[in-house]
Amino acid sequence: MTSIAILGSGRVGRVLATGLAAAGHTVTIGTLDPTREAAAWADTSVAVATHAEATEAAEVIVNALPGDVSVDVLRGLTTYLEKKVLIDVANATERGPDGMPGTLCYPDGSLAEELQHALPTTHVVKTLNTMVYSVMAAPATLTTPGTVFLSGDDPTAKSTTTALLTDLGWHPDRIIDLGDITTARAPEAFALLIGPLFRALNARAFALGIDHSA
Ligand SMILES: NC(=O)c1ccc[n+]([C@@H]2O[C@H](COP(=O)([O-])OP(=O)(O)OC[C@H]3O[C@@H](n4cnc5c(N)ncnc54)[C@H](OP(=O)(O)O)[C@@H]3O)[C@@H](O)[C@H]2O)c1
């Protein structure tokens, strides 16, 4: 059992908190509005706290914040993030007029690299950002299995993340370790496809999938 802080109580935060708590982990949502969220999670095992309280108490922190504010918010939590695993699922884009992800905030790099640079003693792992939120904790809902990628510099942090992905229902065959944190550039660029795919598929759930069985 791992103590996990999930920062941000939006669609992604809710799905991951519910899935990881159901797998038996100790989950705390870190939010800007603990009063509102305490009411929302009242009948569950998920606790609610401020960003700082949740991060301080956790072994693993999940960044489920908007990507364009993630570096600033997480830099403010540096002390509580030291030597911990930071799972970054965010996409850093400026929103288009339809509210969907638009231009990349870090076109010559990635949010994950920015976070690793800003938090040098924290072990950043990029994952889960190449799918719609509902698939993150329910990969079996897709008829064709999706793929989940890992990017990060620390092998132990990636092992910890892999175990949590397995708890969320991801088969080990569908998890691909792309390499160090610089490899996060590729899955982060997938954000450019999210808006067009969402419209083309009429809002149906999807995940990027790599067929590597042959
Ligand atoms: N939605 C998807 O299908 C999907 C898929 C892959 C990746 N992602 C990425 O995952 C992240 C979360 O996505 P989401 O769909 O859950 O977003 P969302 O529904 O907009 O939720 C984001 C949450 O972050 C908090 N927040 C918002 N503005 C903030 C600010 N300025 N400072 C601090 N906290 C703030 C809020 O939670 P509190 O009110 O609790 O503080 C908000 O509910 C994003 O980076 C997104 O690109 C989303």
C-alpha cells in the first residue's frame, strides 16, 4: 500500500483517486478548495487536503493539474517533493477557442523535463497523458488495448509507477518504457492530436496504442 497525493480534483484527479483507492492505496486529493472537495469525497476512503498537506504526507505525488500552471504550482511544493516520485500526467498546452488542447507550452522540450529541471531531487515520471481520462483507470473498456508510456530518469521511480499502473488495470505488455525524461517530448506532442481526435470520434474514449506483437 502506497500513500499517494493527487494534485487537482478535476476529471483526471477524480478517476485516478477513485481507481488507486479501490486498489487499496491511501489516497489524498490536494486541492485549492478543501471544503468543497471534502463534501464531494465524504462517503469514500479518499482524504482531502491542501496541496502542501497532501504532498508532505505522500510517498508518491500525481500531477493532475493544468499543464500550463504545473511548474509554478509544483515549484512552490519543492520542500515536500524532495526525493519523492512525481507522476506527471499533465499536458501543457494553451487551450484553443473550443477549450481543447491547442499550442504546446514547451515546443522545444516538455513539461516533464521542465518539472525535472525545477525539482532536481524529485523523481519525475511521465505517463498516462496519451488517452482520455476515463481510460486511465479502466484500460479494458477499449476493444483494442491502448498503450501507456513511461519516461523518467530514475529506474526505481519507474518501477513504482509501473506497479501503480498495474493496479489501475494496465497489463505489463501494454506498458512501454520509452527511456529517460527527454523521451516525454514524444507522448506530450500527442496533445496536438487530442482535439481533432475528440471531434472526429464524437467524444468517444480513446488511447494511443502501439501494436508491437509481431
Ligand atoms: N481530461 C483528459 O482526458 C486528460 C487526458 C490526459 C491528460 N490530461 C491532463 O491532465 C491534467 C488534468 O486534466 P483534467 O481534465 O482533470 O483537468 P480539469 O478537469 O480542468 O482539472 C484540473 C484541476 O486542477 C485544479 N486547478 C485548476 N486550475 C488551477 C490553478 N491555476 N492552480 C492550481 N490548481 C488548479 C483544479 O482542481 P481543484 O479545484 O481541486 O484545485 C481543477 O479541477 C491536465 O494537465 C490535462 O492536460 C487530461
